[in-house]
Amino acid sequence: MNNSSLKAIFITATDTGVGKTIVSCAIGIALKKQGIDVGVMKPFQCSGDDTDFLMRALGVKDDKRLVNPYYAKEPLAPYLAFKRAKIKIDLDKVFSAYEELKKRHEFLIVEGAGGLLVPIKENYLVCDLIKDLDIPAVIVARAGLGTLNHTLLTQRYALDYAIDVKGIIINGFKGNNLAEKTNPEVLKLFQEAPLLGIVPFVKNAKSKQGLENLAKAAKNNLDLKLLLKTKRHINSRLAKDDKDFIWHPFTRMKEWLNDEPLIIEEAKGSYLKDSQGRWYLDGVSSLWVNVHGHRKREIDLAVRNQLNKVAHSTLLGLGNVPSIGLARKLVEIAPSGLKKVFYSDSGSTAVEIALKMAYQYWQIKGKPKTTFIHLENSYHGDTIGSVSVGGIDLFHKAYKKLLFKSFKVDSPYCYRCPKDKTYPLCGFECLNMLKETLSTHHQKIAALIVEPLVQAAAGMIVWPPGVYKEMAGLCKKHNVLLIADEVAVGFGRTGTMFASTQEAVSPDILCVAKGITAGYLPLAATLATQKIFDAFPTFFHGHTYTGNPLACSAALANLEVFKKEKTLEKLKSKIEFFKGGLERFKALEHAGDIRQKGFMVGIELVKNKKTKEPYAWEEKIGAKVCRKARDYGLILRPLGDVVVLMPPLSISKPELIRLLDGAYEAIVEITECYR
Ligand SMILES: *Cc1c(COP(=O)(O)O)cnc(C)c1O
């Protein structure tokens, strides 16, 4: 990997008419002189004969439809030219032509259209094309007055867009005015990318003599070595440093240290790219947080814009703009009755806050309600308070003596229901223990805390419809507060913005985190009713980064994208499609239970499907399946023996098929070996 040389570059410019084609040609000729087989591509051409010229000048024999997939007659930006010509642009056609040409040649020069911000199609600019092709760019600048501004603007935007700029080439240098002569030195001072060369003005460059002159100029004036130099892959160093310095959460560190770590460097849409350039489908939304895909333009921009104003200022005794806008929006979309937003920075803290609020609320009211009820299999976070209401022994048992007391009652885990009833027949027997506890102890109980509809961390335990509504009714009846922990299920995961609304439940306190910033930044919120808020003189709780403006601006943009793209509406058919795709898993010999609620899926693998006998813990079957899934280009993370599929809500149907296929193959391969 270390010495692999560059395979392709994208030639863009500070403006149109600066000489991209001439420079592409000059680079091509110079590389050919070094014995390198060079191909060219001009994905979008609007009028002119650049493609023909480049092919002729570089002696390229490829099919012209590969070299130039899209041609329009009018000299306009591609967006307009193709729209007016009624030609619909299919980017996949461009990408596959690119892959084909890259295969055929040692080096490929891709020439853009105009500059970085030239629109190609709706919501798609030249800079998006560069990012999607995933290649470094060279910026061609004109010589003369105005060059500094244009070049620095282009470079600035490339940087903002994380385009890898190999360098700048000044074209058409005549050297007969002061600006031309002085610009290169000034550019070196202000720009970050190196100056790869200055191509002198060549008269009639497209003629035979002109081409020869151009070749000479390229040879003498272009720094090809610098151009061909790749960023050195530093994966082995990264891996070593990771192992030397990082303690990973929920990770068996001994195994980690003996394994080759996967290190993520970049992402786009539903995909993650590792430090060795391999792409994977993000099958669990980067641990259940990503909503609209990675590097979503609107959210990127919102955070960047906020960064230009203020990154952080405190909410302790001060306000800040994005936190206000977001609080208003959250109250608007939350289940009715929730009127106040208390910010924090993780799901665990959102839960801590909810518990303290409920506890103190009764204290203020003069009622000694000092304990809680939580469910078997519940997970509410990893801080001491949230662990106290946790019901997963593997995670929580070790801290038992450190925790406060809370009543643990049965959970609606239908697959392992002792009554063995499937839920259309179910009489909610799982709620009997809750009923009993409430009637006996309600005077001591401040609140019931639940993960509505899906107990996620326990293995995507999906509740039978109606059970949550029943719980809410019981709380009302016994004057116990209901805390809905929607950290995992909130923000569209179950098909609606919040799970509570599906059963028309208005909890007294609602916790949200994970998806709130669409997977961008750590932020959480605990929403409370007016009644609870009004009881408090001061709530003595707060985290330093409470209401962080960057995170709040990401969250606001998240909600705007939900609205603009009708995310929830579009999700409906995808949920059905997902459901259809899961059908064939049912026939698998070791797929004990397949649970789905919206975009939360858990496939519980068992050793014996008839008896539901689980695999031995040491077999780590879930982990093995997820490890295998990497061979199919998927990143998954299991919950014990439950294989979790939880892609971003923005995933496309073809990507969903890829996810389902990969997961299926991985399950088959692993479970066959461990019969
Ligand atoms: C993830 C999760 C939490 C904890 O959130 P963190 O941000 O990891 O602290 C709490 N409750 C539920 C339901 C969760 O899924």
C-alpha cells in the first residue's frame, strides 16, 4: 500500500475559460513522455470539442461514450445545458465510465466543467462530483490580475469541502505585466496547496506545432513528481497508536489488541471509508445515531455557519441562538404536554436529569416518593443513575452495590415470554408484575422509566401494540410519573418522529439524544411538562456544554431536512421493503426470532430454533456474524446473539438490498460452521 502512486486527478479551475483542457493536455503529454499510459475523461461537455482534442492529442483510443458520457450543444453550465436539451443525467453512468477507464489506464485525467461551484444537476455541483469520484484535484488558475482572489476562493471552498487539492497550476503565463510576475510568490504565501507549475502561454496550442510547444513547456515547468506523490498511508501507525493509547467502550480490549483494527477516516451517505480506502455500508448508523446519511450537505453547512458565529457559549445564566430555535421546534414536534427543554450531551445524562427531576418534583410536592420502577432488559445509559434503572445483568450487575434501589418488573419480551404466547393472543401478562408493584408501592414510586415500543440495547425487543399505552394508563392511575427514554427510538426510528405518539402517549418526561443531531454531534434533551417545570425554583443540575450551539445547529438542520425531504413519508415504503427483505431470513435454521419496528431490526440467533436454546455465550455468534459481514462490505454491531440492522433513514432501496444480502450471507456462513 505504502508506495502506490496516484491513479487519477481531477482538473478543475478558478473559472471557466482558464485553460483546463490545455493543462490536462500538458500533464497528459508530460506523463506519456515518462512512459505512463494516460487516459482522459470529460464527464460533462457543453459545446466545443475538448473531448475530441484531448483524445487526439493524447492518442486515446477509448470509446468516446466512456470518455464523454454527457454532451450538450449549448455553452452553458451543465445543469442548464442538459436541462434545456432535455437530457437527464444519470450519475451512475458517469461513475461506471470512470471505473472502466481507470481500469484501462495507469493514470486517468478527469476534466471538470467550469469551477468547483458549477451546478451539474439539481443539488449537485462539480465539487460533489469530485468527492463522489473520490480523487484529488488540481486547480488551474489564470495568470494576471484577479488570480489571487479567484485562486484563494477556490482553494478555500475545496478545503471546506474536504477535497484533496494536489496543487495549483497557473496557465497562460506571458510574463508581461506586473500582476503576472508577482502573483506566484504571493500565492505561495497565502495558499496551502503547492504551486505545481506555471504553464506559459502557447500560441495555437491545439495545432501540431502548438502541441509540441505545450509538451516542452510542460516538461520544463510542471512538477510531475509533486503531482504524482500520494498521501502516505499511515494505517500501521494509526493502528499501533490506537492500540497504545485508546481504551474502547464496550470492547474486549484483549481481543482488540490482537486484531487488526478497522479505522474510519471518511464517510458519505450510507457509507464509511476506512483508513485503507475501503468503503463499507454503515449498517447500524454509527451506533444508531445517523439519520440522513453522512456528510449531509444541509447539516454540514449549518454547523459550518454556526462555527463562523460561535462554537460554544454557556446556558448557565445566558442564552444562545440555536438552542432557543431548537427548543421551540422540539416542543412543537414532541408529544403534547411537553413544554420545557433541558439540554445535556448524552442519552445517559438525559436520563440522569429525568430521574433527578422526577425525584425532586415529589420532594417539592411534599410527597416521599423516592424510588423508581424499571423493566427487565432495560437500558438507559452507563452513568450511575441510569445504570440503577438498567435491567441488563451483563452490563449492570458489577455495580449493584453502588446503585440506588429501583423495582425491576417484567418486560414484554414476547419471544421469551414464559407463557409462550405470541402477541396477537397476548393478554399483556407481562404487565402483571408492574400492576402489582404499582398497587403495592405507588406511594414510594416517583416514576416508571421505559424505552417505549422497542427495548433496543437488550436486542431490539419489540413490544406488542398497546402495551405501552397500558403502562401509561397504569402510571396515571397510581399517580406515578412516566419517563419515556426515546434516546434510541426517537427521530424517526420506529417510523414516526417519536415512538410515544404511535400509541398516543404523552409522557411526563421525555429523553432524547442519539438521532437528535442526525448523528453529527453529542447533544441530548430532557423534555418536561409545564407542571413539573412550575414546581421547581431552581434545578441544580447542568453540564458544561449544555445547549452547545454547534450541536443545536446540527439538530435544527436535522429537523429541517426531515421536513424538506419528507423523510418520514418516504420511510413508510422503505419500512415495508425492509420487512419484505427479512422474509427469507425466517427460513434460516438458526434465526430464532426476527423483530422489526420501523428501521430497527434485530435477528436473534439461537442454537436450537425449536427449543429457543441460545448459543453458549463464549461462542460469540453475533460478533462472528458481524465480523464476517465486513467481507461483504458491511459494518454491523451485534447485541449478544442478536444481529442488528439499523441503517440511516436515508438509505436507498438498492443499499437496503445490499445490507440484507450481506447480513444473510454472513449469518448463513457463520451459523453453518457452528451448528
Ligand atoms: C444509547 C442509549 C442511552 C445512552 O445514551 P448515551 O448517549 O450513550 O449516553 C440511553 N437510553 C437508551 C434507550 C439508549 O439506547
